Amino acid sequence: MPYEVRWARAEEWTPTIRMIWATFVKYEGRDYTEEGIRNFFEFITDEELYSSFLKGEYRLMVALDGEKIIGAGSVRDKNRLSLLFVDEAYQRRGVGSTILMKLCNYLKAEAGERYMSLQAAPYAVNFYRKQGFRAVHPEVEFSGIRVTPMEKVF
């Protein structure tokens, strides 16, 4: 893969959040209510989340093409995938798969976790299935957000 994938630096937070928001609006926002869209925006722009990132408590990995952030993924609450987004122009090129693989490797090798859990948006369920995740519960909706709880055992 010709892209660099690594842990995000402080100065990369804002451009990463912009990429996540633009991708969310284009692909996932159409499946959510106005409440869900608002809740997602509030989550990614929350000052406490940013503060947790700066303290190293909210791990964020980025993929870069040169200096351009083209993908991002994060883990929180020990082993839960919090966000995984890839810029529209770079989708279906292995960027998301690489970020996910590196996050799983981190959880297994460095954090001592045995599995990763996530809440897959409708648009992403098939992607996660191809990555070895399985649904552990049917799709649910809360706060205007539709998700399928999934997990992968390492």
C-alpha cells in the first residue's frame, strides 16, 4: 500500500475530523435521522473527545497520501472501534482494511485484547463481514443512529 498509516498527531485532529464529517454526510448520513446526524456531529466535535485524544486515552490512527489525511480509525473503551472512515476518493483501495488490520494488531499485541467490537452503520456492515466480523445482535436504532453490533475474535 503506497499510503502511510500511523497514530495521529495533535495537529492532524482537525483535518481528520473534517474528512470524517464529509464522508459521514455523503455515505452514512442518508441512513440516519436528523437527530442521528446531529448526535454524530456532536460526538466528533466534542471537546472532551479531543482532550482524551491529546491525553492518549482515545487512540486515533490515520492514513495519509503525502500530507493529505485519507482515512482514520480509532479505538476506545479498551477494544471498541469508535470510528473508521476513508475519504471518498480513496475508497475500495485497501485503506480502510489496512487501518482496521493495524488497529486489530494493536489491540491483540499491545493492549492484550482478545477481540474487537463495533457498531456498524448500515453502509459498512458488508465491509466488516469481509474483514472477519460477525453480527452479535440484529440492527438497532438509538438516538436516531442505526447500527449492527459486531465483533471479531483474534
